[in-house]
Amino acid sequence: MSPHWCIIVILERYGHSTACDFEVTSCPEEVCETEVLRKELARHMQICEFWREPCRTGCGAVLMHQTHAQHNCCWELKKEFESQQSTHKAIAAKLKKLAKMQSTMLQMRWQWVPVTKLGRLVKDMKIKSLEEIYLYSLPIKESEIIDFFLGSSLKDEVLKIMPVQKQTRAGQRTRFKAFVAIGDYNGHVGLGVKCSKEVATAIRGAIILAKLSIVPVRRGYWGNKIGKPHTVPCKVTGRCGSVLVRLIPAPRGTGIVSAPVPKKLLTMAGIDDCYTSARGCTATLGNFAKATFDAISKTYSYLTPDLWKETVFAKSPYQTPTLKIIPKPNHSDVQSITQLVSFSEHAFECILLPNLLMCNRPSKVHCRNLMPRTLDGQITMEKTPSYFVTKEAPKRIFNMSRETKLIVVVRNPVTRAISDYTQTLSKSPGLPSFRALAFKNASTGLIDTSWSAVRIGIYAKHLENWLQYFPLSRFLFVSGERLVSHPADEMGRVQDFLGLKGVITDKHFYFNETKGFPCLKKPEGSSRPRCLGKSKGRPHPQIDPEVVQRLQEFYRPFNLKFYQMTGHDFGWD
């Protein structure tokens, strides 16, 4: 009998004691000194305050039994932290790889001693990309230049190694020829061929020659320009010996449909989709590879429409005699109409704007043919005084272009009315006197505002119509008096308003005492200066001072209102 009331045979006591439920054992926790029966050990562990077990939620923490309830588990945070840590490790690995590449390039930069001028420019970082070299068609005579720019992105592959023999006095001499293709799978590919006594030497030499022969590859699209360029930009043909290879653009997803040799070169060039056709003795792998490389290198010589740039044509030397016949604009950025065009409301119902014409009648083609040809950056100007006084003109111009700039040349309305009468009198000698036309009733002195010569001078009324559509910032008001006395100053304001270079200055003008108007000095290639026509500067008829005074009194309130609207005092009163 055991001391714990377990009846056993004495001979089996030792083996039984290790499994006896009545055996006294201690708690597995060292801190807990409680002794219990073996069969009570499991229940004791559930209530033992010193018993430790892992967190049930999986955070990995080992806690005592009594602290499980108070445990603030951070399993989710830990899981997120581990994922971020793995991401950081991946980024660190990439940075380490990049740093290694940079250190390799830096080491190569210091170890490489260039022997050509191009190599020295590359090493001094004065040439920052391989495309700059291709842009100026500079010959590359050092393979280190390619390593400097492309570095570890280059991959090489041996296409073929073949023995070649040469008959000498000592007998046949056997050498090995290696064909090696090299590329970065992103627009650069090269092909090198080298003979040597040893295979390894031939391969190394072919790699160097392939680097020196690297050409840029221009890729394009088949159909719509969606995504990245994936095929050759157009049909190209290459030839070497009897072999002729043709590359044809293919839809996206087609792949490279060709023999193994062209497929390898096209893949290394970064072309994903392409049809190929070949004829000749394609069994000669060397010529087959060279013909394919020749076709690939021709893609860079084709200029696709998306790379076209506008051609700016220089002035032809044969145009110089023509300038004596057709007046040239004073400003290189301004183009004017050389023919007299009538765009009145009753004739064509046309409104002419800079670089734009609106016609409501069948004469649209005729109107457009009168417009000069201009280049980008030039401004087409057209003057029609009737626009300012035509009621429908502001609305039509606003509907055509809200960005139109308007230049209004104004002068003293009294002087303008007399000049208008002089112009009409020269065409109709039997016209009544100025006094008879200006007054409705000579005895009362009532001004006749229905006469166009008087009505046009009410500038404030016409400006109100224009300000309904255009802000005041779109207008430039030029003084007709200052345009005669100080032409360079007023032309400077015009150039600033239009955003043009200040080309026209005082040196371009001189005053004609006979006409009383400034003239342009003769330009280069012209035999005489350019002055205003015969209709300018002619004497005005004598007008009764009383009539002039009555007109000044009539215009005074309108002039003051015009000064307030424009913010400029023209000094007519």
C-alpha cells in the first residue's frame, strides 16, 4: 500500500508512481509553491494566480492568469506594424540597391579616365543624357559613356559563336566570331561582332563593340494613342547582304511575330508588338541580325506627326523687290490689310476682327480672301471708323470674340465735324454751307444732331453702347492731336496696350511742314519716305466763329462726360 491509499504490488511501485493520481506534485510555476495531487493539477492551473500562458488573441504576449482580463491586447496594431516593417524592409532593400548602383557609377566615374572630348564632357556632367548625344549625332568612341548613362540596365546576350578559318603560310588559322546583342529593353539596342583566338575574348570584344553601336529606338502606336508606345512608328526596312527585313506596326497585344533572331533584338529594343517579314538567305544568322538591326536603327530617322514642329520661314531674298510694291508693316508683329475694304452694314454686313471675320452675306469667301496671312504671335489690325458709331457693331464683335482689343482715335469733335464736311465737300461740290447743315434753325441756333458730322462727335453716347459688352480695360483711347504733335509717344502707348515690343520710336518720324502731319522716315530698301495721302492736310473752309463757339458749347457737356468715362482729359475745352 502506498502512503496515499493506493494499493499496488510492491514490485510495480516505481512504474506506478509516475502515473499515480494520488502522487503529490508541485505547481509548474516556480513562484507558486503549492503542492497538489496529480489529478488536481489541471484544476489548480486554472485558478493559480502565478500561472502564465500566451495571450488568447494572438498578440504573442505571455501573461499571468489573473492579468488576462486587464490585458490591453495590441494584436492588430502589432500586425499592422509588422506589415509596415516588411514594407520598410523592401524600400530599404531598393534604396540599398540604388545606393550600390550610385556608388558603382561614382566609382566608375572616378576610375574612368576619358580619352575623347565627348567622354570628358560626360564625366564632367556637362552632358546629362544619352539623348543629347544622339540629338547632335556625336560619335561615341568610348564604351564607358554607355555604361555611365545606362549602367546596370543593359543586358547582353550571345546570338551565335562560329569558327572562321584563314589560310596562312603556316597553314589554316582558326578563330572564333561572336555575335552579341545588347539592350536595356527600353529604347536602346546595339549589335556587336568580334573575332578572336579565344571565345571569351571574342565575346568581350563583341560586347564593347555592341555598346559603341547602341542606337536609340523610336517607338509608336498602332491606331489610337492609348497607353505607352508599343510598336514601331511606321514600316521600316533594313538590308544586309541578300537579307531584307521589314518591320510592320502591329496592334497592342499581338506580340512579336518573327524568327528568333529578330525577336530577340526587338525585345531588347523595348518593342512589344511587331510584324516582320524577311527574304533572302536568312540562314546566315549574321546578315539576318545585321539587317534587323539596320531596320531598328532607321526608326529614329522618321519624324512622326506628334513630333512635328511648326516651321518658321525666313524672309526670302527674292521678296526684297516686292517690298517696294507692297508696303511692309512698321512692326514685325503686326500685319495690316493692304487693300481698302468696305465692311459697312448695308454692303456686306461684315464685322472684321483680328484673325477673324464674320459675314452674313454670300461674300464670305471674298472677305476672307482680303485678309492677310499671319504667323503665330502676329496681330492682324483693321480700321473702320464706322464701327464706333454703329449700334450693332459691339454686339456682333462680342459674340465673335470677347478678347478683342479696341483702339479708338478721337479728336476735338468740332474740328472733326469740319474735317468731315471738308471730305464730303470734296466729293460733292454743290453741298450746302456748313452753317446750314449744322443748325436746324439758324435763328434759334438749335444744333441738328441728325447730321452725321455732328452726331459722330458725341463720343460719350457711342461709348455707352460699347461698355455694355466690353470693359473699359479693352479700350485704348488715342488723342488725334497728340498723334500729330507727338506720334512716337502715342505709338508707344499703342505698343504697350497690344503687348508688342517697343520698336517704333522718335527716330522713325519727321514732321512735314507742308502738310502739317508727321511722316515715316524711309525704311531700308525704299527710295522715298512714307507720308499720308493727298486727302490729309488739305485746307479747311472758313467757318463762322459764332458757329464754332455754338458747337463748342453744344459738345462741352458730352466732352466732360467722355472725360469721366475714360479717365482722361483730352483738353478740348
